Amino acid sequence: MPANWMDHAIASVAPRMAARRVLARQAFETLTRGYDGASKGRRTDGWRAPGSSADTEIGVAGALLRDRMRDLVRNNPHAAKAVAVLVNNIIGAGIMPRAASGDDKLDRTVDALFERWTAECDADGQLDFYGLQTLICREMIEAGEVLVRRRLRRASDGLPVPLQLQVLEADFLDATKSGVLGGARLVQGIEFDPVGKRRAYWLHGEHPGDAWGALQGGLGSRPVPATEIAHVYEKQRTQARGVPWGAPVIRSLRDLDDYEVAELVRKKTEACVTAIVFGDDEAQQGIAPSVVDADGNRVEQFEPGLIAYARGGKDIRFNQPSATGGYGEYKRASLHTISAGFRVPYELLTGDLSQVNYSSIRAGLVEFRRMIDAVQWQLFIPMLCAPVWRWFTEAAWAAGQIPIPDVPVEWSPPKFDAVDPYKDAMADLLAIRTGTMTLAQAIARQGHNPDAVLAEIAATNAKLDGLGLVLDSDPRRVTKTGSAQAGEPTSVPDAPASEPEKE
């Protein structure tokens, strides 16, 4: 880049400084030209791209995003379906734990205790642990975040473990608590210690949107230790709070609603007027004639099936609503955009399978299931399931029901239903036979507890052997082709004789 007049003026006094100016400007221009997205000009005029932090952006827009997304989920069927699809795939019947300490007796004790506790874990007394998972996941997707509070109970409350869980909407966080307080940094209701670790959550006593709570003066907030809270949300940047998953398509959902309403109103308006009777040319001269209905009343509004008459009418003209093309294409394109924003396949969002075949839907679901798998293992399990398990084992140990407060655990997310069950089952069988997957892993992928399933299989086999029954499904006795295994009898042993019936 050539030097300008200012460079020459500076060079006359400080040549070295002028040279540095020219070189720096050349380097800057080279960098901006290297990325099209960083160029400035007519095509990028009006493009606002502030360099604010995620917490600053969420602090300004978070509450409004939550309110608008909730309104869409209440009233827009596509938003409601997208949330339902995500929740059903992430949670399904529930992400189930299995104690994995290596001590069979301890593991069975902990699993049985957890099973009893799940039915009583809800502080509201309505859902079990897996129902709470569904509610928590729904809040995380719809509102962007959710809080789960540990509630310790007394032994006299009669719970299997003196612990319950309270689910709180994100509105309970006091977003006005930001800044510095006593040397601690506060970000929208979350208090951090000097090293950046979460120390407390400032929670309202009542929901800010609850009129009864406001009347009772429950809108004040107080800090709750972070060890008592599980804060569940998706971290897309180094942010303290979350945003609704559908935030990128809130405007698209609203625009589609407006378009459909406008199209419906236009069709209704056109369909209202059936025909209009006009007068002759002489009667039409001068002031425009008034339009009346069949009873002679002036027409001031449309209604279905209306036949309007002009004064002195002799000629009748029937209304033919115009056909508007492109409605289906526009709606389909909009729904593709909405499904991309929610990260849900178009076919699952709409139920429209007219443009897919077996191979394409199977390939499309692979990426979706990989995303769901990442959400389960990188978000939901570490943010919710792991803290809840830790609270459970600590409470059970404090109550004297288990010998240690920290019991290792393995989690089993719900299985994905197979598009072709036979092919998936044969693939699992091949993996087991080649040693690339264990039988326990295959059972866990189905959403079951391997220990419980294997114990049930053993009990069933023992019962069959005691009754002298050989089923075609028993691989110990029957080959894949249905013939008896080597060394096994080809006939079924006689069953024990039954006692004669009494008269």
C-alpha cells in the first residue's frame, strides 16, 4: 500500500515512525482481505457483530428469549414437536444408574435402595426420578437452563433415603445480582469465588411471575450454596447461564405463523363473496352505487356465501378466488430451517416421510443419534445424573444404610429403536462373537441393567431345566438351525407325573 500525505509529513520528522505506520497498515489490510467475512463494504453494511461476552449477551436477551420460546412452545405446533422429539430421544424411559463398585453385595444393596428411592424423590410428590429427568430436560431445551435443588429430609419423614429433589425454573435466579459483592463476582445471580468456582446461587423465594408470591413479598433473593444446586444447561461458550435451544429460529417460527395467518385470512376473505350483481352503465354513472344484500341492507362487512347487489343491478358476476402457488414449497423450506435450528431431522419434526427411503432415513438418523449421544454423556449425565447420584449415596451413608459415601456408578441411557431390528440384532451378535463388544454392553445398549437381565436369564434357565423343557430359543440345547446340540437328548424328558385330582 503506498504512503499517503500524512506518512510523508511524519517521515520528514520521524522517518522510522512513518515506515512503521505504512507496514502496520499493510499488515492490517492483508489480514482483513484474507477473510471474506471480515471485509467491509456495501455488502456488509448494517452487519452488527459486537464482540461482547456470552454473559453480557445473555444478560440482555436471556429473559426475553425464554419468554418468547415458551410462548411458541405453548402455541406453535412445530416448536412443541421439536421440544418433544429432543426430550423423547435424550431421556426416553430414563437414564438409569447401576452401582459399579465391584462388590456384588454392595452393588445389589445400592441398586435396590435407589430403586425404592426413585418413587419418593420428587419434592412435589408427583413424579419419580425418571419423570423428573423428563421435566428437567424439557426445561433445559425450552428455557435454556434449569435448577435442581437438593432437599435433605428428616429420618422421621419415612423416606427410603432422607433426600428429595426440587426442580426450579431458571426464573428463580435473581438476574439483578451482578457485579462485585464482598470480594466475590456475581453474574446474573450466580456467585463465583476469587478463583472462578461457583460458590452460591441467589434464588428468589417465589417465582417472579407468580402473582401470589409477589403479594406475599417473596421476590427477595438469598444465596444457596452451589453444592446444593445442579445447574443444567448447554455451554456453547464460556458462559454462566444457558439460552433456549430454539433461539436461532425464534423469528423463523414467528414469521411462519404470520404467513399462515395472512394466507388463511386472504382465503377466507375471498371465499366470503360469492357473487356481485351490477347495474347498467347509466345507473353506474355519477356517484358510486351503494352495495346492499338480498334484504336491502347496506353491506359493510363480509360473510360466507354473501351475494351483494349494486343499485339497479342487472348483471351478475361470480367471485372466483385466485389460486396462489408456492405455499407448500415455502412452508417446507421454512420447516427445514426450523428443524436445522432445533437440530432435529425434518422428518421427525414434521412426520413427513414422503421424500425419504430406508437408506436415506437411516443415514439421516445416524448424525442425529450421534448428537443425542453427545448430549447425554457430555451434558445431561455430568450436570444432573452425577450430582444426584452423589447426593443419594451421601444421604444413604449418613443414614447408615450403606457402608461408604462414594459408590462408583455406570449409566445406561435409553436405547435407540432400530429402523431394521433384525439387521441391528445380527450386527450386535457379530460384534459379541468377534469380541469387539461384551454381552453386558449389548444389554446396556438396550437400556437394561445387565446384572438384572443375566440373573433373570439364569433363573429362567434353571426353571426350564427343572421342568424338563427345551425351547427352541435355548442356545445351550438347540443350534441356530433348530437341531439339538451335540450330546443333548433329541427328545424332551418326561415331565414329572402330576398327582391325581381329588374327588
